[in-house]
Amino acid sequence: MFTKNSEVTKNNILSASKKLFWNNGYTNVSVRKIAEEAKCDIALISRYFQNKKGLFVVLLNKEFDDLKECLQLPKDEMVNGFVNGFIDSMDLKDEITFTRMLVMNGSDPEVGSLVRDKLQEASEILSKSLKKEAKPINISLLIASFIGISQTRKVLQDRELTKLNKKKYRELLEYMIKSSFDYSI
């Protein structure tokens, strides 16, 4: 059984590794760097999570469990939650968001297939919950538009997108979501 101090250390490891994995990608982060960031002994990572991949899997499962909860909400509440998440992360330097995790780890040679499988699972859940309002292509467009705008704004630092205030950015996100749902084959 873990003590209160061990729970604090475990949470520090989770927070530090999430920040590092989401911003740098799994392959680019060492266990030593995680221990440094978490201010703990490197052996504690193995003790609590077996290894680096075990730690990543814990974080990935938690991220998707949180997403699954959101996907169960009525469409308007879910969309509002997604938009608010993007607005809240708009000014963050170290972006520790779901979208950033997908971009940084979705093509990783070691964990990319895990990320893609979880995303496919989430897409299927969303498609089922919105069966009358959205087809699988609409869900794919929704994901693509979120990843696209996030990365164009944050990574490519597109001038037009970076100068948008929160109100205008919200309007753009809502438009993109609506357009994703309006598309039909």
C-alpha cells in the first residue's frame, strides 16, 4: 500500500511525464528527464509504473477515460466542452492538451499505434452517441479540424490565427465544428 508521500510522488511523476510526453513526444523523453522534472529518484518510476511505456499507457488511458466522459454528453454540451478546452489552452506555453498528445505521439514508432487505436475507439464511441447527427466521416472531419487549427495556430504560428482574440477564436471553432457535422457524402 502506498503512503501519502508516495501518492504525491506518483502524481508528480504523472504530471511531469505528461508535460514532457505531450510537448516533446514519447521517444524524445528519457526516464532520467522525467525523474528530474518530477524531482524524484529514477527508481521510483519503475516502482510505480514498471517502465517508461507503462507510465505512458497510464497517462494515455487516463486521457481517453476523460475524453469518453465528455463523449457521453449531449452534442451541444460536448461541443461546448471541446471549444472551451481550446479557448483555455489558447495562451499556454506548454500545451498539455489532448490534441497536442495526438500530434506529438500519434506517429511515434513505439506508442503511435496505441494512440491511434485509442483515437479510433473514441471516434467509434462518438459516432454511436451521435448516430442520428453524425456519420463516421463527420467525426473524422471534426478531429482533423481540431488538429489542423491547433497546430496551424500554435506550431506554425499563422499570423491570422494567432491574432484572433478569444471571442473570434471561439466563433471560428464553432464554425469548424458545425461545418464538420454539416458535411455529407
